[in-house]
Amino acid sequence: MYQTEDEERRFVLRLFDYWHLLRAERCLPRLGDFTFNDFGKDAASCLVLDLRDGLAKATVLRIGMRLKPDGWEQAEGRLAADGPQGSLMFELLRHLPEAVERKVPVSKGGEFILRGRPALGRTILLPLADDGYSVSHVLGGINFKFVQPAAQSVAAGSGGTAA
Amino acid sequence: MTVTVAYEVRVQRGAQWRVEGIFDDEILALAAARKVEARVGRRPVVVIQEIYDAARNHLKSRSVYRSERTRLHEPAATESRRPDDARFARRSRSALLAVTLIAAAGVIAILHA
């Protein structure tokens, strides 16, 4: 089961734990194993990419409303590489090559500028495989909070709530 | 800054250690390791800190967490490194012996010449 915020307050760990549960003894879980309705409000901060045509042609299969770049009325089917710099989607996919190449969940945190304001965020990218081995999709999630410029030096940390 | 720090959560599966996740935050990696531990039952879990200095092309690793089961299975947990070390030591001894024999043969040949 997908953990609730009461069970696990850290967003990226809720996703990591669910991925781990669904993977079981396989190398990687399948996209079909995931029930996005279980994600609750976390679904708005997640996206799924289709990588069956390769990393360079990764396309958006599903995107949460918080991640949809401004001006992207229809995000599904668009190239992930077209995600505009400064968008949440762009920040989320910074470490996509590492997650795909190493075939393991990768979580990174740090500062970035969002809509002209400094923010601290944390991402997680979870590789998925239709055949249990070759990466066919990636599930990603990001949470962030806006910070005052003076507080930027504070580490992103592992907690926080999805904004 | 060319130094990057990563924390890898690894689980022992058979004779191998499999990476379960990569984090840039130690606290998060430790929390993830405990979640993995709860899922994998009796298998040992470790968190390895890797410090990579790109300028020097130097990688330094150390474990920052070992599950109770890892401590109980200490020989098994370190097995993956020891055979390599042992093989290397054996190879080094063989190479040293070969060099000594060749040198001795050379000296004998010179003395007989």
C-alpha cells in the first residue's frame, strides 16, 4: 500500500517505499503495477515518462497538475526535453540520465529558481520496466518550498511538504 | 566544487550487493535503508557513502550504516571484497616469484658465460 502522510511525512520516501514494495524480487517494477489513485494528493507532484523510444525521445505519459509547465495545455505526448528551463518539470528531470543508466531510484535535493523566486526542493526518479529489466518508463516526483534569499544556505533537507 | 557525495542503499542478494537507491542526503538514505530493511526480511542492508573528487578522479567509500543482520553476517557482508583482495595477493606473490626466477636464471646465465 502507498503510505499516507501520517505514516511517512517525507514525500520522496513515500514514493521510494511504494516502488520498493511493488518491485518485490524483480530488478524493476512495471508501470502497470502502480495504482495512481492510491497516491492521493501526491499524484499532483508526480509525472511518468515513456522511454520506450530512448532517453532522448522520452515523452510525457502522465503529469500532475503541479508539474505542468506554464503554457502547456496538453503535456501528455510532448517531449520531456522540451520542458522549459525554470519549470518544476525541468528541475525534476535534471538527473534522469543517472536514474536510467544505473536502473535505481535517484533522489537529489537543492536550490533552484522557480518563477523568479528561490526555492528548495527534493526530487526522486524511479525507473520502471515492462520486462522487469530494461527501463521503459520513469516515475518522478518533486516537492519544494519557496525560501527567502537569506535562508537559501539552509539545506533542502529530507522533509517538507509538497507545495 | 568538484567533490560530490552520494549515499547508496545496498541489499545483499545471494553473493552480491544490489544498489536499491542513491541519495545525496545521509539522513534520507538512512531512513530509506530502514524502509528497505523492513521489506527485505532477513537480508543485510548497508548504506555506503561515496565521495568522488572529479579533479583528482578519486573515489572514496565507507559504510555509514549496517543493519543488525549485516553485523551478524559480518564474514558474508565483506566477502565480496575479500576474494578480490585474496586473488590480488595471490597474483602479486606469483608475479614476484616469476620475476625472482627470471632474475636468478639471468644471473646464472651470466656466471656461466
